Amino acid sequence: MKKVDVRYLPFAVEGTFDDDLVALAGEELAYRAALDPFRSAGYFPGFAPDDELEACIAFAQRYPQIEVAGHDMGFSFLRLSLGAQSSLAAFHLDGNAQVGFTEDVDPSREAWRAIFNLSSTTPKFFGYSQASPWEMTMSVENGYFRVEQGIELAEEMLEMPKRSGQHSSGVVACVTQLLHVGKVSHQGEFIVSYGTA
């Protein structure tokens, strides 16, 4: 099977975020997640703005943009889950690096995303495949361009260790060219995402 171009493969990065502000945003989202049937909550200003999440808004305003490996990336979302999210367990491409949802994927498009682990208690894993997405059958499902069921791919993972004070570990990848999969353990996750246009 043909492999994806090596320049699209993920790589590790580090980020610095105010410890107190991260904690406040996490408390807001944890409260929301506890009331959610899927035990998950997020702040997605480009998809579903929410004026009540004051700490999340403050975080986005304090860190509206970052530069990673030569890529200028804007704030995309904060998300917290209190447990595993099985709906994320399928290889897919994103249509963009902001919200991610798509009904169409352009094979020539390059959109990059940086994900940072904000949890101080739980590591985060980024799963991906080196297989070229344009060599297999894919379909739109729940807003994502997914590999069809029955196609087995070798999976590789990068670990983002838990946050230590202001220091957060992250991963950068070209999400419109690299097949990837959300990995949320039974302990949940707390992440922030940035992306190119």
C-alpha cells in the first residue's frame, strides 16, 4: 500500500499556557461534561459560540494564535471528556483545521493542526496511519471523511505526556492529508487545538 508523503507525518511540539487559566477553563468544561450524556464538553467559537464559558473565552483571547514549525495557527477549540469517546475511534481526514467537520475533502489541500494536552493527570495519544488516504475507499460519516469499515490499517501513536505547570506537550500534523484517529482513554482528556486556515 502506498504511503503518505513523509512531510505530512506528525511531530512533537511543546506549548506554554498559564496554569491558573487552564485550570479555570478545565473546571468550566468539567461541569458541563458532567451534565452531558456523552460526558464531554467543549468551547468551539467557530462552530457553536458560548458566552457562558468565561474562562474558555479568556483562554482563547489570551492565546488567539500560535506559530509552530513555521505555521501560523489560530485558536480552534478547547475540549474536555470525562471518559472514553468511542465515536472518535475511526481513521479519518478533516476538511479543515479549525472545526474539522466536512462534507468534501480536497486532495490537494494542506491544513495543519496542533493539539496540546492540557490535562495535568492524564497523557494523550495521537493515533495515525502512514497509509495514503487516496489509495482506499472513504465516505462521509458524522461530518468526517472516514475510512470505510472493513479496511484494516497499521496504527502508530505519539504520546503527549500530561501537563506540568505551564508546560504542555503537543503534536502537529497535516490533518487533511494524514489519516488520524482520536484516542480518548477511560480517564478522559483535556485538549486545546490550533489550526491553519
